[in-house]
Amino acid sequence: MDFKELLLKRESTRNYIDKKVEREKIIECIEAGRVAPSACNAQPWKFIIVDEDSKVKELSKCIYDPVIGMNKFALQAPAFIIAVREKRNLTSKIGEIVKKKDFTSLDMGMAIENICLYATYIGLGTCIIGWFKEKGIRKILNIPKDKEVDLIISIGYSGDEKPRKKVRKNINDIMGVNEY
């Protein structure tokens, strides 16, 4: 598929079929994240693959919030990638202080989007999740207290036959030419 087709096909998958994802494919996705750009080449990330059935089940309970009904689809996801924020290098940290910009969040976003795009390219569906119980996830996965769980990516084979139509703002509402 060409790049534009890939961009249009990538979506937040919330319907997974009951099929285990091959670990090799998940590692390929993380490789796509690994080569993402980052400020001062800091690479401030670590990705944890969770594909063991018992751990997936435990983790999904920290992602699904039955009180407000958030992320119920996580209960059927066959695997997750946990994006953990790591220490950035000194140059990136100085740049963040001087420019007052959170470069680490930008770096994580680029790596995670690479992961999701590559997953789509090889026939997998993903959903980037920001609502979860971090304390429970830390405990299940033995994540040190000084590390931050930024996002979680559910990953698996989509149960949807074709991507949903993209509903986005008009390009003229989000773009300026030579001025705001």
C-alpha cells in the first residue's frame, strides 16, 4: 500500500478478533518506534510487550474502567505495548528548560505513531490508550517508581472489515499559508 493509503487505513481499533499476535510482529512494530526521531537523539523510551495471556488479562483490568465504561475493548485485546518514559539526555533536558517545551512527550508521540503505522502496514490494529490505572500497571510489570507510564497501545487483529471514514476538520481550518 502507498503511504497515503496507510495513513487513511490507520485507526484506533476497538474490536479485536480472538487471535494471538505473533511476538515477532510486535517486535517489528517496536523496531519502527525505535528508529523514530527524538530531540538530541535522546530516545527517552522503553517499550514493554505484554502478550502472556494471564498478564494481558491482569493488565486489561487496569485499563478498563467499569465505573465510567472507559476502554471496555481492552478486555478483548490480545496484547499490549506499554510505553514507559525514560531519562532523556542532558542536551535534550537543557533544550526543554531553555525553550520551555516538553520534548520528551513529542519524542514519545513520534515513536508511538511509528509503532501504530507499522502495525497497520503489517495487518494489525492498534489503539493508543491514555486512561489507565498506572499504579496497578507498575505493580503487574515491575516498573520502577521513578519511571512514568506514558501511554499503552493495544495491539491485535482487527475485527472490523474496513476502516471507518475519517472525520476531521477542514484543511482550511487547520492551515495557514505564510501567516497564522
